[in-house]
Amino acid sequence: MRVYADNAATTKLSPAAKEAMLPYFDEIYGNPSTLYTLGQEAAEHLLACRTEIAQLIGAADPRGDRVHLRRQRG
């Protein structure tokens, strides 16, 4: 049995999370801050994800463009 005790540095993805992210690793990997087609497609997906998160947590901005995903320091 393998034991990994450094989950603060990195954590193995759950199968469900890996499956959900595969399109963004293989097909929709453009920079969402750019104007080219692949980047704009990524931006649309990013906004949809932020909107879903905003709705799930009851954020005031239903568009989701005010939901910022950050890591906690400290």
C-alpha cells in the first residue's frame, strides 16, 4: 500500500474530477484571456463554471464574473 503524506503540495485527482477536467486538458485548453477562437471557447466555459459556482454558494453576482478562485495562504 502506498501512503502519500504531502497533500499540501499536491493531491491525486479523484476519478470524477479527472473525468470532468479531461476536455480542458485535451480540447478546450486555450488561454481564456485571448481573442483567438480557442481562447474564447475556453473563456465561455470558464464563465459558465464561475456562474455555476456563484449560484451554488449564493454569490450576489449571478453572472459569475466576480467569483475569483484563489488558494488560501497561511
